[in-house]
Amino acid sequence: MKVAVMTDSTAYIPKDMREAYGIHMVPLSVNFGEETFQEEVDLTTTFFYQKLKEEKELPTTSQPAIGLITEKLEELSKDYDAVISVHLSSGISGTYQAVVSAGDMVEGIEMFAFDSEISCMAQGFYALEAAEMAKENKTAEEIMERLNEMKKTMHGYFMVDELTNLHRGGRLNGAQALVGSLLQVKPVLHFVDKVIVPFEKIRTRKKALNRILGMLEDDAKEDKVAKVVFIHANDEQAAIDIRDSFQEKYPNTEALISYFGPVIGTHVGEGAIGVCWYYK
């Protein structure tokens, strides 16, 4: 069985890495008024954050058109028997469901859709693992079993400078956003049951970040961490500084830098920081 691996653009796996691992990608879109851009295709992260500052209205985001997904699957069906397709949480986007529907419409390739129940490079970790296993000629069933094992130990926490965008974009409950803005807190957020909820309400950005790093270090001390990624929203140096500080203490833990690209950046806003890791 020849297995392809596909994900969507919100995994934010750099193009050269996708190509090296043979990972296929379908893009989500960002809409500024009448203008629509496909992220990771014709919208760079740098241009997005610049445009975000200039525009008065918050952009909207949209999942890939089902026609685009079926087109991709038909293309893959020429060379592959099955596809593992890894997507952002079905609780914040209809992408996963669109892929499931597209899989039912295309013949000649078996679809194995995986709901990461998270996003960004945490989602990317699943796609990279799947791609490594596909290169080792593992079956689609074996790969899905491994991804579900990974899900049991996937940790992801992030903090935003303010909750307005998450609330306006419908990704955070209104009462939670109101509490945050009234108290001027910097809540640590995470995914529970596929949606974004507060983990803890913390007063300052520094304390919120220290809380996340404290949880990571507790696991790193016990040598549990397989990989960790530090994710930034248009502040790469902040992520590098945090990564370097962590690696001074834990030089043997693989640590990556990634970013909140346009679709997720629309909701978390500039200045957000995230940390994700999973166990060996």
C-alpha cells in the first residue's frame, strides 16, 4: 500500500520541509473585504501582519473549497492507494469535515482523515510523523494508530495579548472574553474537546509565559519530551529567546521555532506566543 500524507496550511510546516517529507497541502483562505488570499500560497505571513495593521476591519477566514480538496485527491489517486489527511481542530473549522466529504466523492484512493483537535505546528507534528512512517512503508492503519497514541500526550498552550480577535472571530466564548478584558488578565489558553478555552487566568504576560514554560520543564526534567515547538505571531526573536533559554537547560530535547500564520493569526492577533510538545 502506497500512502500519501496531506495536511492543510494551518500546520505551518515550511514549504521546504513539506517538500523534503513529501507532504501535500491544501490551503485555507483569508479574506480582506473583497480580496481573498490562500495562505502559504499567495499570502505570506509578513505581508499578512502588515496588512492587518493597515485594515480597519478584521479579516475573515475560510476553509478550502471542497472542489479544491477533491482535485487534490484525484491527483494523489494516480500514484497512491491511500491518504492520511491531518487537519486543524474540527471544533474551530469545517476543514476536517470537508476533507471527509471529499474522500467519499473520490474513487481510487482510500481516505484516512485525522482530526488533530489542535492547530499550528502541533498539527504539523502529526503530519511529519505520518510522513516519516509512510516513507518506512507503514500501512495507513499503523500510521493512524500512532497518531492517536501521540494525541494522548500532545500538550499545547498559548497566550494572546488581548482576547478581542478570538471573541469576534467566534473562537472564544463571549463571557470568557468579557472576563478577560475586564480584569486585564493574560489567560493561558488551550484546546479542550476540540475548542479553545481558558486554562488559567493570569495577570501578566510574563507570569502567563512562565506558567506554560513551568509545565514544559516539569516534563523535560523527567525526559518525557520528544519534541517541543515555540510559536510566535510576528515576533520571531521572542520565540528564539525562549527556545534558547529552554535549550540551555535541556540541550538534548529537540526544539523548533514556528509561527501563527495568517488564518490562525487572524484570531490570536500579533504578539501571541504558543508552546506545544508531546511525549516520547
